[in-house]
Amino acid sequence: MIKAPLGQFYHFSMEEFNELSKKANQGSAFHQNEFGKVLARSFFIPENKEKAAKYYQMAANQDYPEAIWNLGNYLLNDPAGPHDLARGLELLFRGRDLGDPLIINQLGFYYQHGLHVGQDYEKALELFRQAAELGNPHSQYNLAYMYLNGLGLEADSLAAFEWVEKAAEADFVEAIGSLGEFYLLGVGCKPDQDKGFELLNRAVGRDHAKSILLMGLIYKDSDLVEPDYQLARFYLHKAVNLGHLPAFPVLAELLEKGLGGAKDLQGAKSLYFEAARGALPGAAELYQKFLAENENGPEPRGSSEPKGPAEPKGTAEPLPSKKILH
């Protein structure tokens, strides 16, 4: 079977391609869906999403859940797609009725954020719970978010902890990092710094940008450890290199003030600008403030990124209130 990592192109030999095409045209729903994915995103042949959609449709006609998912997302979300709202939603609701947890979670996300449907937290909660009870870790994480923030029901940190723990046990990296935050903050559980840092470091080791940013914030300004601006820079550089926009103005502040290394106004200016261009809330104001306070222009770029240990440990008091499950 032709395989590709998520978000990457499919690689195959022409012999494999022809065999897949043959089986798809013989009526196998599995191979029709796989052939559609190859047509939509492959390295060796021209992309043909319209033809891919036809094969997704063949498989969807046989109630093949992944094909329903692929075709629904093409119709609703693909920039090159037809943006057929009625048909796309009809497909996803059929996938829900078939009990597919990925599709159920996707519909929950739409209701939570008011995408393609009217915003309805209670409906989102119902769908996330349905998929979570089917064992879908993404829905377990989303359900924890709903409980934590009181969306569609009364806020319940104990229930939030239970669901994020289930998602972390299923190795969902978002949940692993957030569970670390729960332990550090004592949200729905007794504070446990050792456990919190262990979980955060697991997520950091898998390049989870939000956890890396949190580690930078911990070393920049928290009651968990003594401030270590060099380590803060290390983690913030890592988050920036992963393209995590919320890290940009935080690192820019350290560069602007020369904390943890040489002052680098040129680098700070670039980071503030990119955050503003990316429409990060509050970033435009920070950029204008930087320009007003540095009217003589940026200094030459400072020294290279500092280095630090891969798995630092904290030993002090709980972290001040910060957003979690964001």
C-alpha cells in the first residue's frame, strides 16, 4: 500500500500506481480512497483534485468513512474545491451516523467555532463527548477544553483533568503538554512539579510548539524556577523556528532588552513585525511601541542563539495563572 506521512506527498513507483488504479476501478472502496489521496497529493504526477473527488465519491457511496471525510473536507475547506456547503455537510453528517469518531470530532469543532454551521456549544459538547467515548483522543482533549472553560456547561476542572489525562494516555501530544500545565498549576489535581515538568519535557521532545513556548515563559517569568533568560531564549528560539507565532513577541522582548544574551534590536524588530503581520492579537501595538521607543533605528544583529540543556527541571512554587489548553 502507498503511504505518506501526514501533510507530505505520496511517493510510489509506476507499477504501484497502476496496481492501485486497477484495484480502485475494480470497485474496492479502500483502494478508491487511497487512489483519490494519491491523485490529490503526489510527487510524481500532476495534482488532480477533481479526479480525486470522483474516487472519494465512489468509496463514499460504499460508506467508507475516510473517503466521506476526504470528500467532505474537499467540498468545504479546500481552496481549490467547489465550496459546496450543503453537500459537504450532508456527507459529514452521514459519517457521524456511521459512528466515525474523526468525522464526529470535526463536526464538533465546526459547532464550537461556528464554521459552516451556527455556533452551538451544547451541540459541540454532545459531539465531542460522543467521539471521546469512542476513544478519540482529539475529542477527549476538546471535551477537556469545554469543561475547563465552561462552554456549553458549568466549568468543571476535575472533569477537564480526567479527559485531558485520557487523551494524554492515548499519546496525543497536545494533551501531554496541557496535562503538564495542569500538574504545574494544580488544575483539577494536586500540584506536582516533577510530574508537570516530566510531561512538558515529553511534549517539548516531540517539538510541540505550545509546550516549548510555555517552557520559555517559565524560565522568563514564573514562580516555578529562578529566572534564566538564556534558557528562556533557547526555548523561545525553538518555538519561533517552528513558526509558533505567539512566541515571536516574547522572544522579541528579550532581544530588545538584551536579556539572556546580546541586545538585538534588528532581530526584535523583525519578530514584532512578523507577529503583527500574522495578526497576532496585540502584536501591532507592540510593533508600534517598539518603533516609537527605538526611533534611531535598530542596532546590528547580536550573537547567535544561546544553547541550553534539553530537559531542565523546576523545583519552586506553582506557576502564576496562565492560559492552558489554548
